[in-house]
Amino acid sequence: MNSQARGPVKRIADSTVRRLSLYLSFLEELNGSGTATVSSDVLARLGGTTSAQVRKDLSFFGSFGKRGLGYSVLELTASLRDILGLGRQWKVCVVGAGKIGVALARYPGFTYKGFNIVAVYDTDIQKIGSQWDALTVRDVARLPEDAIPEGFDIGVIAVPAEAAQGVADLLVASGITAIMNFAPVQIAVPADVIVRTVNMALEFEGLSFALANRAK
């Protein structure tokens, strides 16, 4: 595989980043099945896009593969993991010890990707002190004093909509600059804080649109 050293990367669209994540998941499956090389046509078919789009997405980060030979599955997998920042371990704290918080904390796939949930917080005295496998639910009032010594990289908001902004403010005040928001509401944060909101209603509406408009 030919690859060029990557310098500073200009602003990349979220849609491109999502496709890179899809390509990576397909490459990991191909690697697991013993496939050595893959073409842009195959990645495009798996990702529901075009081979030209695959090549364009990758071109933002260098030159990969060889014309007529395709991409080395092993090497492109390593490159995409590096591009997506998966070559290191990230410490994650979850605020909200409800059903979403439990599901997130107990999902083993995050650890495989380098996202380690190391702390869970709540305001409910009936939940504080309860055990989730190796984690003990903590009082959310402890979060600011825990954040720096424990080095949280990402904060997850898994609370009802009416509490989300307050949690976001607490995470920001604790020095956390990357937030994943599962509350069904937009939150306001400073410009230097990265937020990704997972809105399940929007995802269902997207499915509804696709079902209503697909060819019959």
C-alpha cells in the first residue's frame, strides 16, 4: 500500500467521518475472514456508496492502495484506526445511571475500540453506591474533583432532557471538552467543546422516510 505522511487535515464533513467508520468495520470483518486485499468497488457496495466516493474519502488523508491491485486490508485497517484516533485509549465517564447508562457501561465493544468507561454518576441516592460489574455508581457532585486526577476525555449525558443542560454545564466546568449526548435535546456549550447528539427520534424518522420512499 502506498501512503503519504499525513499533515494537518482540513475540516472533514461528519458524513465523511461516518463513512470512514463504516469502512473500518467492513475491513475488520474482511480481516477476520482472512481477506488480504479489497477494492474500492467492494467497500462502496458494502457502504452503500460509490467507488469514487470511497477514493475521495480516503484521499483527504493521503494516497492508499495501488491501481488494479486494491487496498491491503491489514494496512488500510491500521491507517483508518489511526485516522479515527483509535490508536489510543480514551477515558469515558457516564452521567446517568438509568437504562441507557447501564447499556453503555456494560457494552464490551467500546473497550475494543479504545473507549473505556471508567466512572458512572447519578443524583439518585438509591443508585449511588450500587455496583455495575467493576464500577460503583458515584454521586455526581464528585465529578469536578474526580475529572482531573482521573483524566476523563469524554463525558456521556444519559439523563432526561430537562437535566441535560445542567449536566453539560457540569462536564464543561470539570474540564471535559468532548461530550456524547443521549438526551433528546440540543445543549449549549462553548465553541471549544465537541458535542455529538444521538437523537433516536431522528434516526427513526430517517428509517420512516426510507421505507416510505423506497422503490416498490
